[in-house]
Amino acid sequence: MTITITRPPETITRHLVHLRISGMTCAACADRVRRGLEQLAGTTATVNIVTGTAEVHAPVRYGTEDLYRAVEAAGYTADLRPSAPDSTPTPKQRADIGPRRTVTVLTTLTAATALLAVALHDGTGAAPQFLFLALAFAVVAGAGGPIHAAAWRAARRGHTTMDTLTSLGLLGTLAYAAVATVAGTDGGRYAGIAATVTAIAVAGRRLKSRAERRAGAALRELAARFARSVTVLDDTGKQTRIPVGDLREGQSFRVDPGDIVAADGLVVSGTAALDISVLTGEPTPQLIQTGEVVTAGSVALDGSLMVEAAAVGERTRLSGLLRSVERSHAYRGDFQRLADRIAGRFVPAVLALAAVAATGWLLAGGGPDNAARAGLAVLLAACPCALGLATPMALLVASGRAAQLGIFVKGQRVLEQAEGGAVVVFDKTGTLTDGAPSVVEVSPAQKVTRQEVLRWAAAAESGSAHSVALAVRAAARAEHLDLPDARAVTEFPGLGVLGIADGHRLAVGRPAFLRRRGFAVPAELAAARHAQERLGRTAVFVGAGDRVVGVIAVAERVHPAAARTVAQLHGLGLRTVLLTGDNPFAAQAVADQVGIGHVVAGVLPEDKAEVVAHLQESGKHVTVVGDGINDGPALAAADVGIALGTGADAAIDAADIVLAGRDLSRVPAAIGLAWATLATIRTNLRWAFGYNLLVLPVAALLLDPLSAAAAMALSSLFVVSNSVRLRRFALPGDTNPPARQRTADNAGTNW
């Protein structure tokens, strides 16, 4: 026998590395870093210019040093992004802006230069012009120093970036001012232009950085909800404060008022009111008691808890949600790939256009002055920062707003697919209903009271874990009934139970089950059972002695927000479908209550994915909303899968969007936000493309360098401000407006 050992595919032996990239200033930079990393065979990378990070999937044969060298070969530097909670990537404050005090001084100097150039320049005085030139040199070299340094680093590697255009424009304007000053012409005016253009470039970068930080505020709030330290108990009961990174699963830790819960775990003692808005988006505190589960990131408002840690560090639910939001920043969708390709080729094209514009003016007899002005105007007007920011800025703001609403999106693909959603398919049990049946009707036989029927049924069902048994016992407790002790209880799965209590032989279950055991069924009770089943309820017979003494009907409670959610989806122009394994009567009853017109019932879990595929084959984009293990195949098969955060792990893993808690109103909010985000991205891209196409020819023919620089800054600021509008996204009737969001500080945390 010959045994062949096959080397595993490269895709199996890959690892994920998160890097922080330094030196990127535009989309062309991000595209160059990505292409540099992907030159390593089998490596894929996504680079985000807004957060300054890269997510790299590389074969294990490439270590971090190999990745560093690939980034350095592209002209930038990289280091590992720490995995500690407080290192979560957020919109970066660009290093090329400079300290606030320095910028203020240089801006004042710029204003003085420009004013002097206008007020004192007479075209003949050499001393004022040389003064203007000296002031302009200080501004261009000082405030613009980081821009020139970045352009030089790229040039040393044989690359060009958007800093190349800005640096050449500034230095070219300053050089023209120097030549004109020496020649005794209008050098002072161009010195003022060089200083003013530098101020515009620096101010634009600072405004964009400020907008980026505001856009990522929700993401930073989410990251801030990680505890930094935790009080643990050793075997002797001694309390010790340790860094949260040292907490281990199985350890007990204490949560006092103002503390952030450090890990997911089980409360072993104590009672406290917790702010759980980080996971639910709802401000109402929740009372937590012994035996209940708590999640990392919750904040204790009052009371104290002892918790046994079940999931710590990156295994907590909060960490998983945060990673989902981060991935939505890193994903490069069709829009971003298009923008990156154009931005990566834009600089050489602009340099060529500037040369053509200058040459054209010379050939047309415009003279060196007009030729220089045209070339400089093209360089200064051409920066496509707006093109690079169009997609990531919109995604950053949208994912932050989604997190505030309790909607956690796993990637941009979801946004692209959600826009085309034509059909929303709902699971029934646990999604549109609460999943826990309750007693809704008790129909007793003649000469038997309602309480007797419920009392005998609860006694017989005392040892069963079936959902109907749980509902019957809950109803008996709610009515404070004194239950007799049942003996000789035997459960027949799927059929019913038998037992003896109060001297009676008892039975609860299906009609055929009781008939086979000799219980007579009165005609009025048979009719009552049929009436309940036609209403979509589950009805069981209760037998005592030798006859059926009553009918108990149980049904699931419909989620309070279900009907409103379905109505909002219909208002968005979407169709809705109820897909369930339950019987058609029960399914139709729920569908009628919530307003869903199409029902597919009696479907096995493995067949749900086939129903989704059939809808897709008819040309429809399908969104599936579910919560259970049996919904996993359908969620995975859908164009967009939405899982309730209270659902099974299998459903959450298979879904593209996870909703905090069980608030169904977040379903139309998620879809509406996806539509708004894509509309914003399209507007940004149309503006960036159209603006550059319009401004560059105008700059070559009409604009001076100062007007060109202002036009460049205006383009980027439009994209940023248009994206930031997503922070105010709200559907009509939204109960969670984007006002100042709650933070851990409000709870008096002590970290």
C-alpha cells in the first residue's frame, strides 16, 4: 500500500496580521501599500486610508518582518497593531498636520505675508519683495514641511503620491516668486500666493482630520467600553485588582457600582442594575441577579455582582462585535477598488497635464509667466483626496452610526448587497415571536372548573421539559394553584404524558394519544380543539379518570415590534415572506397578525436554503432574518443574512449583520442605512470624478494657483461633510436619535 502525503493548500496555512501603516496621506498611498503587500505570493491585503491600518492575510511562511519590508519597499513604514482593547484603530490624527501651536503661528505668519503683499507691494521696491519672499519661505518650509518630506520619501522610492502634486505646486510657486523677485517684477504677489496655498493645504488637512475623528466617535465609544482593570478573588477570598488582560476563564471577579464588566460570564451572587446599551442600543438599565448572564462592556449603575468569567479578551461578545465593525472599514468593495485604480494612476497623468498646459501656453505666445501659472494651477487643483475619501469616509460614518443603533455590520459587501434587497424572509419562532409558548385558552368540560383542568395538567407535566409543559406550569404558577403530587409519571416524546394524582389517572397530549389509552372525548371539547388549531394555536387534551376534561391552547406571543417592522419594510418597497417549519395554520396566524402576505410553512431546516435559492433564481436579492440554529443554512445562502443578537451562535456566525438584542425595528434601520450609505458613496464619487474633470481644464486655462488650491480643498471638504451627514441617519419614528451618545463616563466609571 502506498501512502501519499499531500501538502495542504496555501489558503489553509495562512494567518491574519493587522498592521498600522505610517506615512499614508491619500488613496494612492493606500493602493500602493496594498499592491506592495500583495507582491508576496498568496497574500491579500485591505488598506484603509482613514484608519491608517491594513488587514493582511498571508501564508505562514511570511513573518511580520517580511510584511514590514514589503510596506517599506512601497515607501512607508509599518508595525503590528496591538490587540489590546485600547489600541482599537480609530480615525487617525494625521502626522502631517503639525502641532496646533506651530500651525497657529505659521497661519498668522501667512496672513501677515498675504496682507503685506497686497498693502505694500508697489512693483518696484526690492526690500518689501524680499521680505515677502523670506516670510513665504518660512511658511512653505515650516507648515508645509511634512508635505515635502512625504513627497521626498516617495520620490526616493521612485513613486509619486498626492503629496507630490502639492509639494511641487508649493515649491514651484515659491521658486517662481523668487525668480520674479530677483527680476524685480511681481514676486511679492506670488510669495503671498505660496504662503496662502500652504495655509489652505494645512487647514484642509486639519479640517478633514477633525471630521474623521468625529465620524469615528461611535467606534471609539465602543472600544472605550472595555474594562482596563478588574477585581478578582483568589481561593482564600482575597480581592486583588489586576489588569484585565490577566483575567482568565473560570476566575471570579467583582463588579461594583461604576465598574465596567470585564468579561462575559455567569453571575454567582449579587444583584445590580446594568447599563447594557453597548450591546442593545437601549438606555433602560436591566436588573441582573444570581444565575443570569452578563456581557463585557456593560456598566454597573448600582449594586454589586460576583461573576464567573466564561469568555475573556478577544473571545467576548463585545470584541466580536468590534471586529465586525473594523472589518467593515477594511473591506474594499467595487466602489473602492475603482477609486483606488484611478487614484493610483492619477498623479502621473496630472504631471503630464501640467507639462502640456505650460507648453501649450508657451507655444501660444502666452509667455513664461502664464505658462508657469497654468502648470502650477493644474498641480494645485488636481489632488484627488476626495476620490480616496469617498468610500472609506462614508463607510466609517455609517458603521459608527450602525453601532450606535445596535446594528453590527460585518463588511461593505453587505451594504452593496443590501441595496438590491427585494425580498425580506423572516423566520417565525424566536424572530417574529418570542419563541416561548404561553397558555392562551383553557376550555373545561361540563362540571369541571378551569382551575381544575390547569391544576391536573400542571401536575402531570411537572417533570417534562417540553415547551407546552413549561407553558402549562407557568400558567399554574401565575394563578397560584396548589398542585398535587404526581406519581408514576411517564413521558412519551412527541405524544404526551401519563401520571396519577388526586386518585385520578391523568393524561395530557395529542387526541390520538388519549383515545388509545381509553379516554373518552366529549364532542364539545373536540370542537374546541379544532377551533383553537384553526387559530394557529397548539391545543392539547387533558384527561382525568376515563374522560377528557379540558382543552389547553398554547401559542407564541408575537413580538411587539413585528407588525411595525413589516409595515416599514413594505413602506421601503420590499416584499416580505414568512418561512417556518411550523404547521400552516400557526404560520398563517402569525403572518396575519404582523401583515406578511406570503407564507412558506412546514419546511425542514435543510430545505430553507433551497427556498432562498429559489427566490434568488427568480432574480430577487434576498435578505433573511433569523435567530436559531435551524436558520443557519438560510442565513448563509441569503444575499444578506440578519441575525438577532439573542439568537444561537450558529445563526450569528452565518449572518452578515447582527442586531443587538431582539429589537426587530433594527431590520428596516439596517436596510435603510445601507441604502443611505451607498447613495452617499455614489454622490461622493460623482462629485470627485466630475469635479476633477471640470477643474483641471479650467485650471490649465483660467485659474491662478491660489484659486486652484482653494478648489482642491473645497472638493475634499464636500466629500467629508457629505459623509458626516450619515451620523444623523434615522428612519421615521426612530426612538434612538443621533443626539449626543451615551458613554461609559455617564456611569461614573473609574478607569
